[in-house]
Amino acid sequence: MTTLRESLAARIAANGPVTLADYTAEALMHPTLGYYSTRDPLGAAGDFTTAPEISQMFGELIGLSLAQAWINQGQPTPFTLAELGPGRGTLMADILRAAASVTGFVDAAQVHLVETSPTLRAEQAKRVIATWHDDVSTLPDQPLFLVANEFFDALPIRQFHRDPKGWREVQIGKDVTAGLSAPAPIALLDHRLEDTKTGDIVEHCPALPTIIDAIATRIARNGGAALIIDYGDWRSLGDTLQALQNHAPTDPFKDPGQADITAHVDFEAIAKAAAPAKFTRLAPQGMFLERLGITARAQKLEVNLSGDALDQHIAAHRRLTHPTEMGSLFKVMGIYPDTAPPPAGLEP
Ligand code: SAH
């Protein structure tokens, strides 16, 4: 059987170098050999762990923030409760369990999951009843309450190195090795000429604007809210491409399809694509969860715990919120209609 590396090498030999985004799309999402298509990468036995897998509190608080936004907008019925890249379905299951305490919310919710990986769709189906989509374009045209945790960091990026004559783009060439193109001006990076100098690296996620536009258009037209949680910052700078295998960094070009490849999310790109809806100020994850009451929730859960379970619970709370763990590296941005206040935990 041909490996993904061999198939990429053949494609490059025939058609010339590919962009980093094309390479990453194949490495992650190739229908039979891609990283996400062939495994469940989450948890201790996998390659990485995410906030919903660390503690149920994460999904519970997200659920209550979305339910509050639904109440603030007059409890529209029915509405779409959507998640992008739901992994194992843990976050959506926690959202639904916590929001069951909000009268009418779960009955009015139609759960829609956007997921390309057949393996992960099967995991999600163990935990939630839902309708699945390959991409956001087919989400229903009705009020949309949506969450995306560690979804945008998994979308392929292009990477550019500033040069006196423009930008050199990272390309994957002969024998699947990375190199740089000849320098050329790149119109979509014109706004980065003001804050970069020769040698600086900037990244661009080609799929992001279309996805945000589809979400923001629905929210502006029909109401709703989106919570986008990921690592990254406003206008990210530098090489943030990262490959992980067995919880350890690895070379992203060594063994395509065998490692997770991510990059930091440029939240400015999300904000720019959010019109005609509004976007919130960027909040560090720790601050967002504190505002939603994670400490009170942690104390309530603690009452029934002892020994190792209690130690794990305390460590999980710290991991989600502490500035030296996920608390400040991860950020949250909300998208909401101009007729409603921003989602709970976030500021205009
Ligand atoms: N949100 C989950 C999983 C994060 S991993 C959690 O927090 O645990 C990234 C998820 O996005 C996986 O479910 C992966 O299969 C999915 N994914 C990655 N790229 C995608 C794409 N282009 N379209 C749809 N889903 C995608």
C-alpha cells in the first residue's frame, strides 16, 4: 500500500511544490490516510488533550453561557446548537447536560455537528444525537448558538517569511522537504507590512474567512452567538506551526498523517470576517471561566470527592485557568448580533 508520504512525493514530482496549507490538508484530512481520518487522537492514549477532556466544568460553563445568550435573545424556538470539530463529543454532551437545567433550551435545540473525520463522527455518535455536516455551509438558516474549541488551530495555514522584495512562502517540494518560494508581494498581507520587518514570519489560514462569514451571516440575520476558543492571539506573529505525536513535539514533515499539525489562531482574522455580526474583545480562557463561575462550580463538585479524584479535580481546575497552564495561552472570542448583549463571560 502507498503511504501518504509516497503519494505526496509523487504528486509533487508531477505538479511541482505545494503550499504548506495543501500539505497540511493532506496530512490531516486525506480521506483514508490523514491523521484525523484514521484515529481518535484525544486523551492520554492519543497525541494531545483538550479542555473538555480535562474537566466536565469546561463544557458545563460553555453550556450555561450559550443558554444565557438564548434567554437574552427571547428563547428562539427551534434553534441550531452547533459545534465545529467536536472531537469525542464530550463538550457537546456536557453542554446538553448542564443546559438541561434551563427550561426549554434542550427541547428547542437541534444539534448539528461539523466534522469531517468518520472515526470521530462515530465517537460523537456514542455521546450525542445529532445531524452531521462536512462544513458550515449546510447549517440551517435559523438562530445559531455555536461553539468551536481547538477547531481553528487544526485548519491548514500558509506561512510567509518577510523579505526586502516581498514575502517568501513556505513550500513543500521534492522528497517532501520544506523550502521557500522566490519573494513576491502578497496583497492579503499588505496590512502586515506595518508591523513586521525583514525575517519576520506571518501565517494565514485560507479557510477561516469563509467559515466565519457563514456563521456570522446566520447570527446577524437570525440571532444566536458563537464562542470560539483556541490558542493564539490578536494578529499572531512568528512560526507557530507545531506537530505533536504521543504528547511530544515532532517534525511536521517527517511522517505526514502520523502527527497532529496545528498553528496558533489569528483572532484578528476572525474579527475581520465577523461583519455583519459583532465580535467581542479577546478574553484569556482563565478569565472567561472565572467570570462564568468556575471556582463556585469546582467547590460544589469537590464536596463529593476525596483522595485521588479530589487531587485530579483540583489539578484540572488549575490546568484550565492558571496563567502558566491553559489560562492565558488560550483565548475566547464571541460573535453576536448587534441587537443583543455579548455572550456571558465576554465584553464588547
Ligand atoms: N473540539 C474537540 C476536538 C479538537 S481536535 C475538543 O476540544 O476536544 C479538532 C477537531 O476538528 C477534530 O474533531 C477534527 O476531526 C476536526 N476537524 C479538523 N479539521 C476539520 C475540518 N476542516 N472540517 C471539519 N472538522 C475538522
